[in-house]
Amino acid sequence: MINTRKTILAFLAAATTLGAAAQGEVEDYRRAFDASGKFTYEKVLGTVADIKWNEAGTAFIYRTRTAEGEKYVAVDPAQRCRTEYATIAEARAAAGIPEPQPQRPRGPQRPAKHWMVTDPENEGGPVKSPDGTQEAFIKNYNIYVRNTADGTERRLTDDGGLGFYYSCYMSWSADGTRIAASKLRRAEKHYVSFVESSPSDQLQPKLHTMEYCKPGDEVDYREPRIVDVATGTLYAPSTELFSQQYNLGHPYWLGGNDKIYFEYNQRGHKVYRLLEYTASTGQVRTVVEETSDKFVNYSRLWRRYIRDNKELLWTSERDNHNHIYLYDVASGEVKRQITSGEWYVRSIVDVDEEQGIIYFTASGMNPKEDPYLVHYYRVGIDEGEPVCLTPEEGEHKAVFSPDRSLIVDTYSKADMPPVTELRDGRTGKLVMKLEKADISALLAEGWQAPEVFAAPGRDGKTLMWGIIQRPSNFDPKKSYPVIEYIYAGPGSAYVPKSFMPYNWNTTSLAELGFIVVQLDAMGTSFRSKEFEEMCYKNLKDAGLPDRIAWIKAAAKKYPYMDVERVGIYGCSAGGQESTAAVLQYPEFYKAAYSACGCHDNRMDKIWWNEQWMGYPVDESYAESSNVEMAHKLSRPLMLVVGEMDDNVDPASTMQLVNALIKAGKDFELVVLPGERHTMGGAYGDHKRYDFFVRTLMNKFAPDWSEFTDDKK
């Protein structure tokens, strides 16, 4: 009997060009499946982990991998001496680090609630007064206090009720005479439901319902209060400066008993305020205000009160880059912009108030390197410019000594293995070299380092940075289809910057015979606010024009990258974006694999979508919807969804499916029973491999029976 499938496969193989031969075959699949077990950290010597200083800061230990196995190293910085030990106990003893004490068993823990579930705040506490003689608690929707000596109770408020009640999150003034609290009006809860088709404990399916708020839904509302404990006098501020709430933080004291502070995030995220309320005057005053005609990225806001709460350190993107500001709390005036320039503060590591020093990380300060690489710096609170403590080119991860006089610095790049050094915590000067990773074993396995590549985006001048991953059997004489892994959700950047032997998003897929790329384009973070704002009311953009320009530039440099055969895949926001790519740019993107996509931003979680798409929900939401664009589909599309997805409502994918069916479009749908938010797992990996082999290599994928023994 003639095997029709193998006959057609042989015909297709003969019909393809010589350069594309021997790609997507059984041996390529085996390399793809084996890659995660072959390219491992166990094959990298000289890595550093578990760094721990002794209490005095005179020595530290770490764990490293050597040709003889794992070793524990004790370092004496004063003597510039490192000594290897076979056990961690020996290293601890040498460094003067006591053995850790066994943890006491804790009592029963409450099961963790799902991150979408809101706290009703109607029970909790009690909250003790500073002197411990009283405690505040919520009862019958109001604030009560109890004498801790005799247990007598007294009601302080009487205006709380079922629809507008006092929150259990309260705080006492420093002198114990007043309580700061909030009255809370809970919005009607919204829910999503999904069916678990194949539960493990019963034959019949289960219906699940969970709390889930979407763009445009009503949100909670709260008002701060101050209540006098002795008299029950209630102080309620005017709501003028915080009436259009997305969120209002719990009020807190900064010493004294007359002023409380709270933070207001306006619905639509164009205004964010730190507010002060003074009970004696009834005045609500703005201490700090952030505004934007698009959005305030409130996840960037970091704050810390210093110097007896008289001053405030605050980070802001108000000058187009994230920087540190020093405020006078009493006046609300900026005393000093501590950092400035066309670079980006990434995090605050520590603040030494006594020495007047801020330790922070930043990227983009060195114009000659990848602008995303993170370095460590110190800067004076009151004067001076930042000092780089980790000057070598690379992505840095550092551990300071207790007094911050020394820093253990590990740095690497996507194409450079890690180096670990000890540096001076004040000047950044090299004290001693510790480890340099050896990747000989990886290279012997055929490991290919990703190439860091930069090229201009849509404007022809702004560099987009990404990586190019080639297969371990790469042959520049062949022609390779290109696949882009995309996750372009605003709020962060996603291209790996540090060394990793195996990249889950690129390595295995490349082994099939593809060039796999990943880049951060306009609409993502850490370059400038303007760079990120490309996404505003326009998530369908996804930086796709920048991505196309970047891939074309790479293909011009490397002709073996075939820009006539480009695919794209992603999950979640990447699922939305990969589908949007083939709907909007079918002349470039020839196939898309899209998992658990938020294909219509009106169907996804409120906090993500209102941040970038704005409020109220307007026509821009529909304009960015893959559902509304479904009729444009002209390229192969595989949609994947977990039936139990508790991150993106699975109905988002099914509504796209409905629109595609109504438009008479051909596509593939994979529904994964019992799975939540997922790229597809091992099954999805195999489906994705087959999909791209079929659509970009124009050949039948090997029969799955070829790999049955491999997966047993």
C-alpha cells in the first residue's frame, strides 16, 4: 500500500530549495525537544549564587560550580583572599556566619486568595493603641474601641452602614488620641465564569465563577476620616481633590495627631496626588501631584519619607525619564531634582539617611552600550552627581555589605557569560576578581549565543534593541524562515539582557531550523515616557512598524534570514499582538500562533487596560480589538486558550473565534482542558512547532508517533 502522506512529504522536500532542506525533520524535532535538558546551567562553571555577608561585613560566602562539583567559597576582602570548601558549614565557619536557626512551625495559614479578589475590609484587627491600653476594631460597620485591661467596649462612630462602612485598616496617631480610618463604598462585584470540562475528581464538568473587574466597571470609593478617641468627634474632609477615584490609599500619620496623608489615583490615570488632610483646619492640600495628558504610570512611583518625615524622596517620569526628586513635605515644593538626564532610574536599592546617600539602579546612562543594561549607582541626597559602582558593560546584579562599603557584583550579557567581582561600594573601584564563568561544556554541545542586535525603528533613527537566536547546527549557506517571539505589553521591557544557556522563548524553536528573534519596540518601557506612550489608546500598534523595520535591517545584514517567510507568536498581551500582526501586516507576517490573547481590551482586567487605553471606554477600544479586525485575516492563524484561564477571560479568544467563523475565515483552535493562562505547555510547544514547520517551511511535520518513545 502506498503511504500517501510520506509520498507528498517526499515531493514537497524535493520541491523546496536546497538551502531549506533538512529543516523541520525528525532529527530537528529531537534537538528541539532535547534542548532544555542539554543547554543547562549545570554545564556552566564559575557561576555564583547564595551570597551572604557576615554581620560585621568583614567576610562573605557564596556557592559556585567547579569541575570537581559544587564548592562553597569564603572571602576575606581585607586579605584579598578566597578559600574553597566542600561544605557550606565549613565556609560559614571560616567567614564567621552562624548556622541558621531552624524556623518555628507556624500556625495554620489562610489559603491565599486570588489576586483578582478584593478584600471586603469589614473584619480584621484589632489594632492596638501605641501604649497598648486600647484596641480599635470594626463592629456593625462602625469603629469601636476596647479597653484591653477590662474588655469594655465603646462605639466611636455611628454613621457606618451596609453600603458605606468603615474599613478595618486603621491606624492610631502617635499620642494615641485619634484614629485614622476610611469609609468604604464597595462597588457591585463583577464576575467571569468558565467550565472545567475534565475535573480530576468527578466525571461531570464543573462551573467556576470568580471576581473579575473589566474596563468601565464601577470601582470602589472611599473617604478618609479622623476620629477623636475621647470624644468621638469625627473629622471628614472635602472630597473635591479625590472624587474621581480609581483608587484611594489608606490614610496614615507622619507623627503628630492632626494631619493624615493618603494617595489618590484618578480614574483614567491622568492625575496622581499625594494629599494631606488637617483636622483642625479642615484643609485638604496637595503635597505632590503627577499629571499627564496620556497616563501617569503609577507603578513607577516610589516614595520614602526621610529626616523625621519632613522630607520625601519621590520618583517621577515628569521630565520624560524616571528620576528621583527631593520634596519638602510642609511646603510641597521640590527642594532638589536628585537625578536628571536622558537615562532611566530603574529601582531604589537603599537609602542611607545618616550619610545622605541613595543607592539605586539605572539604565541608559552610558550612550555607548545597550540602553537597557542595568548598573548600580550612588548619589548624594543634597548634592553631587551619581557615581557608577558597577562600571563594566553588562547587566548587573549586586549584593552590598552591611555598611555598603563593598559590593559583590555579578554581570553578564545575553552573549557573554557571568563575571563576579568585589568592588568598592563608594567608588566602584575593583577590589578583587572572584569568578569568571566557563561555558566550554555548553559550546561543546553546539550552543549558539544569541546575537544582540540594534537597528532603527519606524522613525529611521531610534534604535530598537533585540536578540537573534540561531540553531546549534546553523549553516549560513542555508535559508532560514524567521519567527518573532512577541510580548510588547507596556509597563516593562522583555528582551533578556543577562546570560542564559536556555531561553524558553527562542532556543528550542530555533533548533527546528528557524531564526528566532525578540526585541523591545516602541510602546514598551525603560527608554523614555514618550517611547512608552506610543501604546496609549493604541495597543494594536504593539510596536509592529518598528519590529518590521528591525527584522528587515537584520535580514539585510544576514541574507540567510528569509523575510518572505516571517512568523510571529506570543501569549497573553503577546497573544493579542501576534494576531494583530497578521491582521494588520499580512504582507510581512505570514503566520501567527496566539495563546490566551486579550484580543479585545474591553474583555480583559481593568487595571491593565484602563492604564493604557484610558477611561471612559471609548471607540479606541474597538479600534484596537482583534475581534473587530477579524474579517481581515488572510494568513494562517492558530489560537490557543486554556479553558480555565483566570488571567485573561477565555471568552476573549472565543469571541474572536466567533467573529472569524462569521467572516468565513479558516484558522485553527486549540482548547486545553483544565489549563489556565498558558502558552500551551509541552502539548502547545509541539503544536506550535508543527504549525510553523507547515506554514513557513511548507512541509508536513513529522508524525507524532515518531516521538512516542521520547515522551514516555
